[in-house]
Amino acid sequence: MYVLRLISRNALRHKLRTALTVLGLVVATLSFGLLQTVVGAWYAGAEGASNTTLVTRNATSLVFSLPLAYQARIRGMEGVTGVGYANWFGGIYKDPKNFFAQFAISGQSYLDIYPDFLLPDSERTAFLRDRKGAIVGRKLADQYGFKVGDTIPIRGTIYPGQWSFTIRGIYDGRQPSTNTATMFFHWDYVNEGVKKVYPRRANQVGVYVVRIARAEDAAAVSQAIDAQFANSLAETLTETEKAFQLGFVAMSEAIVAAIRIVSFVVIIIIMAVMANTMAMSARERQAEYATLKVLGFGPGYLALLIIGEALLLALVGAAGGIALLFPLAGAIAANLGTMFPVFHVAPVTLAMQVGAALLVGLISGAIPAVRAARMRILDGLRSIA
């Protein structure tokens, strides 16, 4: 207890210098946390993917569709316990700037594969019974003020025309990483409209989502599905849901890598600032350290005082940065809208912030501590002027 009091008093000797150092640590820790949260948001879709869900798409490109007839053949394959399908709709709600994900899905079979979409039974039933029905995520509903019963006009781009959907339910996410910024509606309804205007584009789906019994069978089932449709007019590429999501992340891999690098550069910079602060403090106290040695305190005790002070400053700064991270991340998430469907502070980010603070404290205090421990008493007493 006495050592802690001495360390805290040493830290408060130069209040302005200490305050500025802690402020720098707060800013650095906060910046590091925000940048890591942005990286986490980029990978949120992949991290939240189920290891028992596969995605089957056209082997040529995701732009090309697959025949509806593939569903029955996939469902009958060994290891498959469920099959759903979806089409990216890409419509516009009122204004082109109102962009959010919209999928035409196979209804019950699709929802069964995604149990993390929490929807009250009454709303699920209402959605399944209404061919023009739709469900939206909580984040999307909050952003645009959608309520159950509202009629939502969507102007089609991939599927031209004016479409109208009635919101029958609002779903929540079972996990913080669950995407609640998406709108789902019935593929059958869209397909009926396509048949009237573009008959040749009817009965086509964008992707199949396949649920398998065991995660370890993912590779075998994927190969079996692709072999089933080899040499057909629409060959398939089947991969895990996580791999499918990472394919989109790979398109912006350079940006993600740059953000990661910047986050660690911030820590290196504050480490240099902190090291300079501790070096200045140690130089000013050389006579005191020499006196302590005369009184019988060993080199380890001096090192404990210096490293303890560095750790105290680092942890106080980290605590301030972590405390500010949550409200700031919440404000950013609210303003980003659906740009990042999932934007939350992950536990691993907090652990990295604390770890970075401890590393900064240990490294910045290590060199002054070694010098103080090795300092000769006579040299320390000479510093009194």
C-alpha cells in the first residue's frame, strides 16, 4: 500500500506534464479502439457466419443466377438438412441515398437456416401468409422509422418497376454481431412480377443457402454439390458462409490493412511520448534514487517505483479511452446508418486496448528503471545542484 501511495505521489509531482501525458494516452487508446472497431465491422459478416451453413452460387460470377430446379437436387444430397434461396434486389427507397440491403427469400426455408433472426411467432406467421409481406431488422426500422403495418415503396433497379411491400415483422439479433439492417420479402412475389415482364429471367435465384448436419462435412458436401452440377449450363461454386463473406472483404483488403497499420502506429507514437516523459522524470529524481540506495533500498525497489508509475499513467489513460469508446462508437454507429450493419465494440478490442496500455507502460518505464538500478550512488548525489 505504501508503495502505491509513493508511486501515485511521484506521478502527480508535475501535474501539467502528467495531465498532458494521460490525455495523450486517452486519445491514443480511444483512436486505437475505434480503428479496431472499424476493422471488426468489416469482418462482422464473416465472424457471425455459421459453420454449418454453405452458400452455393454460380461458378462464373455472383452476377449470374442459378435455376430454381437446383433446390430439390441439393435438398436430396447426403448431409444436407435444409435449403433456402435468396436474390439480391437492389431497390431504392424514396431516394438513391437511402441504400440498404434487400433480399427476396424463400420464406420459411430461409428463415429456418438463420435462427439468429429473432422474430415473434405472430409476426413470422403474418409475414409467411402475406405474399407482399416483408420483415426488416431493428436497426433498419429505427433508422427509417418503419413500423409493423407500414407499406414500403421500393423502386426496382435490377428488377425494374415500382414494388410495394407491407412490413409484417421487425426482427432482432440473437448476438451483437447479427445483422439487423436488412429487409427481406418473398421471392415468389418478385418472381411473379418477373414472369410478366421478363419471362426468361423467371425461376432464377441468386444463391442457395444450405444447412448441413455437421460442420466437419462442409468440404465433402460442397464438393458433392459442385460435382452434381458440373458440365451443366450453370455450374456452381459452393463454399462456407464465412468464406463467402470473406470474398467481399477481400475486395477492400488494402483498406482494412491500412487501418490496422494506422491503429498500431498510434500506439507506437504514444509509446515514444510516454518513454520521453518517464525519462525526464527519472533524470529529475537521480539524487532521490541515490539517497534511497544509501538508505538501503535495492535496485529492484527503484525499478518498481519507475515502472509502477509508468503503468499507472498508462492504465489511467487506457481507462479514459475505453470509457469514451462506447458512447463515441454508439454515436458513429447511429450516423453511419446501414453502411456498417454491425458496429459494436468487441471484447477482443477492449482486451487489445488494455494489453497495449500495459505494453506502453512496461516498455516506457523499462529503460529509465534499468538506468536507475545501475546508477552509482556517487553519480546520483552529484546531480544535486
